[in-house]
Amino acid sequence: MAPIRTLDFREAAAPSAVTLEAARSLLRRVFGHVDFRGLQAPVIAELLAGRSALAVLPTGGGKSLCYQAPAMLRPGVGVVVSPLIALMADQVAALSQLGVAAGRLDSGLPTDAREETWARLQRGELDLLYVSPEGLMQGWVLERLRRVPLSLIAVDEAHCVSQWGHDFRPEYRALGRLAETFADVPRLALTATADARTREDIRRQLQLGDAAEFVASFSRPELALFAERKSGRGRDRVLSMVKARKGRSGIVYAGSRSGVEELAERLGAEGLAAKAYHAGLDRDTRRDRLAWFLDTDDSVMVATIAFGMGIDKPDVRFVIHADPPSSIEAYWQEVGRAGRDGQAAEGVTLYGSSDFAWAAERIRRADLPEDQALLQVRKLRQLYALLEGAGCRPAAVRRYFGETEVSPCGRCDRCLAPPVGTDVTKAAQKALSAIHRLGGRYGRGRIIDHLLGRGDPGREQALSTFGIGSEVSAGAWRALLDQLLFEGLIAETPNDGRPTLDLADAEAVLAVYRGERRLTALSAPGRDKPAMGRRRRTAVEAPEGPDLALYEVLRDWRRDEAHRLGLPPFFVLGNAALAAIARDRPRNRSDLASVDGVGQTKLDRYGDALLALVRGYD
Ligand code: ADP
Ligand code: ZN
């Protein structure tokens, strides 16, 4: 692997000082910026010298300039491969505003607009041409491009080419052929997040040979990061956090469409400027809401991860994860959307053990090749290790991305209030023994009752573990069970919506029994606790845990169905019926018919679809 260069431009400038000077004056004249930032200068110098490069710059690090400037200075047109049409349109519009000749070719454009772009290209009028990967790799497009001089080819979001990345897109694979088709054209692979393995893969897939690699520091000193375990679904907590930030613009990420809709609605009811955004909304609505978000000072977007790449709003003051992301890459990219103007901003992540169990379950169900599934579960574990960890959060992220000699940030929750560690090894031993004695058949509630010596003892009373934990509160046991799950000592089986807990890694459990492995519970002082016991009860009690996930799937289905029929969702089925289906998991039509709210008509109309959805959750 080529050496990683993290030098700044003064060192790198020497070989091509003249042209870099030209780039700097272009930067001032066209873009109005005083000087290059971070690694922009060395990356640009590399391209100006006609060499390919791989650059990893954090979100907001100014990746676009790395190819825009050399494309304008070198003869020929710079081809930019980008995965999102909306993003291309924005960039082309922004460049046109600056008087830069840029065009795009994408399937969203009318034919005559595309023809116009081709004509400008052939007349040598364009500096930049934006295309999607699948658009570019069509034979006739490549053929036409071969007949015009190219200044460079930039591959944006290059991590999409790698299975080891967090957003693999098969259509990126074909881009490897560019190396042969345009052997003399320097290529630039760009991404905001790629660990060492992903970088290696990008290099191989895109045939970058020994191209120089530029990896910027992932330091984001303006970001203050916080994370806390949820109590319940954590929705009230999100509400109060957003209310406390009233007047500021932010993004709230939730894991499902229905979660997004619900939160947006509740925030709206509190008088906050909040809108929902997810892939289930039609294109126009999404476009309008994005425009609203960008143009409004105090706009709060509640979104699924569909609201992602290309959100270039400089003054986003907070990103709140109502549900946790799926990897450290995704986490960093998402919280990274706050504070792009360099002013103080916050990233707050709420997470719970059922989120973890569900994410793992989703991976299992996705039917991926085994190594892929294992990798994704590992990424998930690494994220939870970071969320649960005692150390500085940005420092952990930076180490994850391969930075060394990282110092604590001084502004995350862990730095501000170093958690107090309590040795809970003894309690963990009790919990593990109880789970072992109960034979892995029971869920949390029953295990906690057993430890406390509550409930209907029956045969359990005879077990030596009955009531051995009565000195600890039920809440503390719950937290400890979560910790055991996070640490991989116990595992949760969905079991038809009634999750059971069992011992997981036998070696590790043994080490805890023997006291060789100590467990420390962290409690961070000074954080306000989520409001307990004040939970507003809605008419329908939303299910919890795995039931909740199915419930939300059912609600998404209902929304689509309602949309298709042009009816309000509750005409299809009520919340109570959906909750009952999520809880009872009917296996056949007669089971389904016994659910309150499912009559013969609904059974005929929706029976098969509902049973299929439920079966998908086995
Ligand atoms: P990325 O794609 O890496 O997330 P962008 O290329 O969209 O970042 O740039 C992020 C923001 O930083 C933009 O608003 C851009 O105008 C600004 N920017 C880029 N380079 C510079 C620079 N050298 N000086 C000042 N601002 C810059
Ligand atoms: Zn810190």
C-alpha cells in the first residue's frame, strides 16, 4: 500500500508551486475563499501534476473543490461521478451561479437538455460534467467521451465501491474499467468515511495502483457529542431535547418511516418547525421539504437515513439520533451534518439494547452472504462499544478511522463528566447464574422477577438463584442485562415477539464467573435523567422491542396501501389492530380473523399481505 500522506500544503506545494498558485487565485476569484483548507491543496497539486489520488476528507471538509479547481485549470472537461441526481443538480446549479460551465447527464433530464449538454461538451465549453455511475458506464457514453479531452475523473462517495464500506452500491463496481478506458486521465476517488480496509478495497476496485492517499484528520472540534441509553422508546426524551433547542436548526434521525411521521407530528404539535422526510414520500414533497429545510433558520427535519448525502446546510446546530445508526461510519457521517459552518454544534445519540437486537435481526434477515452479514454485525458491535464506552467519543471515532495519537476532545459527555465506574461483577455473576438456571427460556421481566424473588415462584423457588438479587432495583437489573447484551455475554432470541435471554459466549461467561473478567457499570453524573413516570399514554399502547419493529413495518405497509387507495390510513386498519397483530403474530387466516378490527372484508382484502409481513418476522 502506498504511504499515507497527511502533510499540509506547504510541504506538498513545492513540486507544482506555480500551478497551485494558479489554483489559489482561482479559489479567490471564482469561489471567494481566502485559502485552501486542510488537504485540499496537496490533493489539487497531485491532480494538477496529472496523477491519480485517493482522498478521505470529513464531511464539510470541502471535497468538491479538490476536483473542481483542477478540472477548471487543466485542459478538457472534468467528469464527476456521483450517486445522487439531486446532488448533481445542486452542484451544477451552484457552479453556474459562480459562472463555471458545468452540466449534467442524468435520466431525470429531458432529452433536449441532455443533447444540449452533449453539444456544449463537444464544443469544448464545459469544465465539469456530472454523471451517475450507471449513466457513465454505458458503452455509447464512454465512446463519445473518448473523443473529447478529459481533465480528470472524480469518483465521489467512493466508499460505495467497497463491500467493506457501509453503503455498497453494485453499480460502482463497473467504474474499475475507467482505468483502462481512460488510462491517461488522472482519477480522484473521494469519500468522507473509509477505514483502512475500505481504502484498500477502493484502491483495488478502482485500479488506483500506487496513487497517493490523503487522509484528513477526522477532528471536528466544533462538535460536542453525547450519547445515552433510552428509557423505553425514548420518544419523550427526543421531544424535550428538541424543545430545549427551539429556534435552532437540526436533524432528528429515526429508524422507521412511521417513527419519523410520529415524531414530526408530535414536534409540530409542540409548535416547533418540524417536517418529516423519508423515502415513502413522493419526489415533489421531498424536494419541497428539502428546500424548506435549507431556507429556514429554525427548521427541524425528522428523517430516516434517506435524508443523507448532499445535505449542505451550514448552520445545522444539532443532530439527534432518536434511534441509533448502524455503524461508526454512518454515525460520523450523520452527526457530521451538524456544525459545517465551524460553529458549535451537537450530536446526541439515543440507543437501547432492543435497537441493537433489532439491527442484528435485520441483518440476519437480509439474506446476505455470510461474510457480509458477519461484517455488518461487527460494525454494529463496534458502534455500540463506542456508545457504551467510557472514553472520549470523537477520540474513539478517530482511532477507528486509523488516526493515532488522538487526544480527548474536552467537550463530549465523557470528557465533561467522566463516568463513575462501579464494579458490578458480582451482580453480573448473579444475573448470569439466574439466566443459566432458568435455561434460557425467559425474557427480561421474568428474569428480573426471579432475581428479586417476586412474582409467582412455583418451581423457581427451588432454584438457588431465586431472590438472590433483592438488594438491587428492577431498573438497575434492567440496565445490567442491557450491558451484558452489549458486551456479548448474553444473547437475545426474538422468539415470536417474546424475546428470551440466554448465555452467549461460554468462555466469556466463565471468565466472569471466575472473576477473571471484571464488569464495570458506568453512570455519568450531571446528565439530566429522562423524565420517568410522566409518559403520556396514547390511546393505543405502542408495542415494545421486536413487536415495535413489526408494528412499524405494518404501519409503513398501511401507509403505502392507504396511499394507493387514496384513503386515510385508519380506513385500512386501526393502530390497535396493527398493535395486536404485531403482538400476537397470527400464523393463518383464522388467527388473523380473531384480531379485533379485522372483519371478513379486511381479511379478504389484506389477509395475505398481513400474513406475509408477519411471516417475514419469524
Ligand atoms: P464536502 O463535500 O467535503 O462535505 P463541500 O465540498 O460541500 O464539502 O464543502 C463544504 C463547504 O465548505 C462548502 O460550503 C464550501 O463552500 C466550503 N469550502 C470548501 N472549501 C473551502 C475553503 N478553502 N475555504 C472556505 N470554505 C470552503
Ligand atoms: Zn471527548
